[in-house]
Amino acid sequence: MFTPSDHRPLGAHIWNKEPDGFYVEPLWCSERLFEIEKFTKSIWDPCCGIGRIAESARCAGYEVFASDIADHGYPHFDGCLDFLQCERPHGANFVFNPPFDQVEQFIRHALSFIGKNDKSKVATIFLQRRLNAAHWIAELPLARVYLLTPRPSMPPGHVILAGEKPGGGTQDFCWLIFSHAHKGSPELRWLHRDRGRSMPHKPVPTDQELAAAVEKITAVVRECIAEFKAAAPALVQSLSDEEWTKLSGDEDCRRAELIAEHVDLHEVAARLPALVKIARDLKYRLPGSGKPLANIALTREQCIEVLVAAKRAKAGAT
């Protein structure tokens, strides 16, 4: 953990990867789910960990079967099972927070236990940033997506078992609800930690609506791209040798290198100040060939930062 500074530390709430995917969600995530989403009969959590989902289901009145690949101390633990090797179900519905790299396998295996006309459901916690790349979801009967707000912190289990109380999560998560009984497009809803603050749900946009939105975004980009292209090189070239040295030794850059093994480097780059990002990318050379990057990609916020700086510089020169 890094010491506080004026900038949000890039290393905040980042831990070494848990070998068995044992991460713990805040209790409210499952408590609120069972308040909003209704299930039939019993619940099986096959990766129950310390039992937060299982206990929320019990408190909601469901019969619960709680298993995991290892015993993490949940008092109502029903035994060690490798879910992906199980050949028969131990509950009518499946609600879980599986290892992030096995989510697809868990969902498909759970759905294989549910008949096509069965009203049982599969619910899983999912990393929101992975939704756009999870093309396999289109093959499955996705009924609802609950965006969790505020952003929950999901540390490794050993952190919670040690008595720590981390907060201020760095990732967005959601619940995915699958049901063979659902017909039509999936629904998008917000699930707020505080009761009564869940935002009204709305259907997922149609292809036509998405196409119209893309056209609007493209039009805005076309309006700004010429100004941005003109502003970015001028700003970088105007840096003095002293300023270049400061950028290359920036504290955020050092932090990025320190935590590179544990986080998505795209996220690290997205948090850097715009000129720091441009400076680092201009100096970067591809491994092997030693060639510079052909393109420099900035986030929307970083582009705005450059444009604002350019306008200020232009105003100061007049």
C-alpha cells in the first residue's frame, strides 16, 4: 500500500493474485440481490468461501447448500466439492462468486443442471469491464444485469480473515442473472447498497439505438480530432529538458512499474496525467524490433486534459 498523496495512489487496494480465486464480496451485494431477485426453492453456492452469499440466502428464507473446493471456515459449510466435476445438483438455483478466470465454465455447468422449461436461475458476480469481451454470453439465456453501486471492494479472502476492512474498490462489478424462462432482450438494472435507491431498470438498447449513438459519438470525435492532433505535438514539443526529466521520474510512473504484475496496465495508463502518458509512449520501444509505437492512445479524460491545456496556452499567448 502506498502512502496518501494529492493523487489517488495507483496501488490502493491491490493485492497479489489469490491462487484459488478466493475473493470476498461485501455482504450487501448478496443481501440486496435476494431482496430484489426472487428464486425458486433452494440455493447452491458452489464456491461459498466464508459464506456471505450462502448466509444472505439463508436469511432470505432459502434452503442453502454451501460447498467449495476448500473449507474457509463458514459455520454452515456442507463439504468440499469441485463444482466443475459435479454430476448432480445440490440445489435448484445457483448463486456464486466464482474465480474470475472460470466464470464461463461455472455458468455453463450450472445451466446444464437446469431444464429448458425450468424457472430456476443462475446468478454470478462478474467484472463489469469484461462484459464487452465476453462474447460467449450471447449464447446463453441472460435475463438481467444488475450494476452494483457504489463500487464494491472485493479483496482476497485472507485479507478479510485477518480482520482488515478494506474499502474504496477499484473495479466495477455486476450481477448476471441467467434463466431459460426469460424471453427477449436482457434487462439492465442498478442495485444500490442502500435500500430504496435502486435506479429504475431499462431494456438493453436495440441495434438501431446503438448505431445511432455511435454516429453521434463519431460526429463529436470528428469535430475535435483536428484540434487535438494540432494541440498534442505542440504541447509535448514545448516541454523543456527539465520538464521531460520530471515526467520520466513521475511518482505515478514508478508506482505503475511496481504494480505492473498485479493489475491491468491499460487501467494504469488510463490514470496517468495526459502529458505523462504521451511522454512515456513517445519514449517506449517495442521489444525485439526496438521500433517506437505507431500510435498513442489516450482516454477521453486525457484528451480533454490536453485540449484544455492547449486552449489555456493559446489564451496565454494572445
